[in-house]
Amino acid sequence: MPSKCRQHGINRAPVGPPVAAASIYLDHQATTPCDPEVVAAMAPWWSDGFANPSSRLHRPGLEAAAQLGCSREQLAAALAVPPEAVVLTSGATEANNLAIKGLCEARLGRGRHIVTVATEHRAVLDPCRYLERLGFALTVLPVASDGLLDLAQLEMALRVDTVLVSVMAANNEIGVLQPLEAIAAICRARGIAFHVDGAQLVGHRRFEPLELGIDLLSLSSHKFYGPKGVGALVVAPGVELMPQLHGGGQEGGLRSGSTPLPLVVGLAEALSRALADAPERAQRLGQLRDQLWQGLQSLGGVKLNGSANQRLAHNLNVSFEGVDGARLHSALRRRLAVSGGSACSSDSAEPSHVLLALGRSRQEAAASVRFGLGRSTTVEQIDHTLEWIHQQLQVLR
């Protein structure tokens, strides 16, 4: 065990690299390791190029500003959008808040109705419910048992005062892919803004939001092998938002605060590198995911959560029958780093709202496991994972 010191009543681990873990990491939808090449790209901007990009009266500041412009252009090119459409944020949560609250405030005179989906991330549901408390009408649409949205239900839910529809691209728990282009067409025909939480899809397949008809797209660097603490909101030309952070007027007045240049460099580099190997990675991880699913099926009493076909290649979410969820996760974590739901929830004891929306019971939701595969996942790791789960199920059942 690492030693701990006490300072002002707080336990602090000593500074240094983490001790190598024996567990197999299968939680890449929670976060991914930062690509070493991305770390290298960021390195000079932590030290030699530390100047503030907003300081334009001296050479170091101008050099930082020039690099910020280059990184913004690199990010925009990867998303096939103009550079001015990219608003830098601290991550997808902030981007979601800026998109939802900023759009609704900007369109106060046009309506007060929002539509979203029951399986959305809390970073979408909570801002929507916040606006509901302020007097907005909120419609939360159900999903089918496979996690997919019914387009006919969406059309029926729209009203003359609907200003925003928010539907995530890929679910963070069950990996289900929603029909974004069809949703965008429905919204566009009625003049309704369409926001997409793309945190789980961007970086895993080529994705051009403007081509699909998306007005607002949120993304987060650490989901595609970039640094934590940085993300972006893509804002389509002509879409007006009200800022949620006021101060220095950075990011075209939409997001005040000193720009963390090293993180932005990492964001742009990570996305470029992730898209470069995305097709090969999706094919390889899809094969490993299928290997894992076939192995789990052979154990018996395992249910797939979410669509079998409309899902991310690196995601598998299953419910285990005949076991206690708490005991299952306690046993699995001795060898496996897996999740029971969203890594962004502060209440891990509460069953997944996503699985409950699919019709799973609280017991089934508690005994569910999300496997998130990534670049480092190997055939041998999948074999070891299946062997360990088999051993634990024999005991727990």
C-alpha cells in the first residue's frame, strides 16, 4: 500500500507514477489513457510556451495565440466545420450546459418547450430539468427495449413552442447509436434547434455534424485518448447562444476564462490521431466485442442490453441473471476494471436510469456490467476476462 501523509486533515498520496495494476482495463467509455504522442505534443506548451494566448502585446503571447489558432483549425478540419464554429470548453458537460441553457435563453421569445430522451447522460437531463424548474416545459421521450428512439413519438411530441431537441449520438452505457440524420431532418423542417451529445462517438468514427444537420455538438477529449479537462461545443453558423460564463469574453464571448493552451493542443492532436486509426480500431474491437459476447452467452443467464446492431463497436453491456449485483461487482473488480453504468454519476448505489428505461428491473440493472474496449484491449485479455467471470459466476450462483 502506498504511504499517506496528513495535511490539514486530508489524506494525500505521494507524488509519483501509479503502481502498476493487475486488473484488465475494460472501462474505456469512462475514460481513455492519454496517447503518448498527444502528451508529447502538449509538453512544450506547459513550460516554454506557457504564455496566455489572450496577451497580444508581446511575442510569447502572440506565439501562444498562433498555436491556439493552429489547434482550432486542426480540430475544425477533423470535424469538417469552420474554425469559428468551435467553442472550446472544459469538456462535454460544460458544452452540454452551454448548448442547452444558452440556446433556450437565446430563444426565450420563440418558445419554452424542450424535448430529450430518458436515456440521456445526466449532463443533458439535469440542465433540462433545471430549465423546467424555471418554467420551461420538458418532454422526456421513452425508448424501446433496444434503447432506440421512436421517430414517430418524437414527431408527435413536437409543439409550436418547441425550441430544442437534445439526443445523444451514442449512449454512454449501452453504446446504442441513435438515427441522428433522421432526427435532424425532423427538427430542421420545423425550425427547431438540434443538440447532440457526441462525447461517446466523436473520435471513434468520422463524424461531420453540419453535414448531418446538427446545430450543436458537444465533445470531450478524454473519451478519445486526449487529456481530461478540455472539450468543445460545435455551433452551426447562424445559431445564437447566450453565454453561461461571463468575464473576459474569450471564445467569441461564449466562454470566458483563460484558454488552457496545452489541453487544447492535446484535444486537437488526439482527435486527429483517433480519426486516423478509427476504422481499423472499430473493426478490431468489434471482433473482440463479439468474442466477449459469444463467450458470455455460453455461460448462460446473460442478457444483452441495447440494440445488437445499432451500437458502438467497442461497447458491450449485459445483465447477469441469478446473482446479486453488489457481490458481482465486488468479485469482478479484483481482476477487471469494468463499470456498472455511467462513470459520471455521484450515486453509484442507484441503479442505472438507462437500464431502467429499457425495462430492466432494479435487480437486473444492479447486476449489469458495461465493458468498454479500447486500443490496448487484446484477445488474451478477453480470454482472461471470460475465464474470471466464469469462475465468479460459479461461486455467486
